[in-house]
Amino acid sequence: MKKLSGKKIKEDPLYQECLEKAEGNEIRALAIYRYRTSDQQKTIGEDLDQKEKWPMLAPLIILYSLGTIGVLALVFGFLASRLNWW
């Protein structure tokens, strides 16, 4: 995180927004401002869609496919027993 002087921070529009949310409390506003700027530094350059979406997509597709095949097998088995297909 880059260092900013107190004067530059107070001129920053993000700090002004944080000051409004902190209801004029400068210490709380500064804490919110530092939290939000550190959060922005971490997410710069990361492709969050690729990071989060694909690791969970494969297990879900496998589970849904197995569930669908299982339900179809149960229905087929039930109908086969009722209609004397065996």
C-alpha cells in the first residue's frame, strides 16, 4: 500500500465517502479508508471469475449428472417391475 500524506488522503474522494459513512468521525473514517484501499490492492490483477467459478463447477456437474442418472434408473426400475419388463 502506498503511503499518502494526511493532506492528500483528506482530498481523496474515497476518503470523503468514508467520512460520510463514519458520520464525521475521522479516526473511524481513516480506518474504513485504509481497509477499502488495502482491499482494492489485493484484488488488482486477479481474475476472480476464473478463480472462484471453475473449481466448484466440475463437482457440481458431476453430482447433478449422477443424481439425474440415479433418478432415471429408479424410475426405470420401478416401471420395469410394475409392467413386467424383466
